[in-house]
Amino acid sequence: MATESTNKTSKIGIVDVQFLINNTPSVLALRQEQQKNTAELQEWVNKANAEIAKLAKKEEKDNLAQKYRLELTQRQQMLQLEYNQKVQGIDVELTKLIADVAKKEHFDYVFAKGIVVYGAEDLTQKVADALKK
């Protein structure tokens, strides 16, 4: 006698994760923010270089350059940490959204597109639509 679980056909879905990432509003906003941060950092570097160039003595230039190198490293590390935290938050948000759509549509499994060659329903557009809400 077969049990209910052996008779049940699993409902399998796939999602194009790269498509979702490229079209997630929070990812697009993060990219714009990164571009802005990069431009601001470059402007700061240019001002620091100009200030260093104004100095006459080599020792003064070296000391100021060392100070700015340390500050640049700190700024870069801070921006990278903030970026990583935001990416992690987006990843959690997107994973939860995929799971919510899968549960709503009664899917047993959802894989990244490309892993399943045949026999799965593509949920990408449903998740993309949910992102817009």
C-alpha cells in the first residue's frame, strides 16, 4: 500500500535570480548610491591631492599623504561595510519574497533557473511582480 507522500507529485518552480537582482528596485537604488559614493570619494581624493601638491616641503607632503591614505582606507572600509550590509538585506528580502510566492502558489521546491533543465514552472515574473508591490 502506497502512502500519500509517495503518490504526491512535487511541484517544482524555478526563478531567474540574476534577472530579479537586476530588476529589484532596492538593487537599482543601491547601484545609484554606490555611483554617488564613488564620485564623492574621487572628489575627496582630488581635493586631498591638491592640498598635498600645495605644500613645499617633501616631509610635509609625505606626512599629509600618509594621513590621507589612512583616512581613505577608513572611508573605503566603511563604504564597503555599509554596502555589504545592504546587499545582505536585499538578499534576505528577495529570498523571503521568493519563498512567499512559492508558498502562495503551492510549490514544494524552487531552484535557480539553469539548475532544472525540464519540468519546472518559471516563477520569475510572479516574483518580479511581487517586487513592484
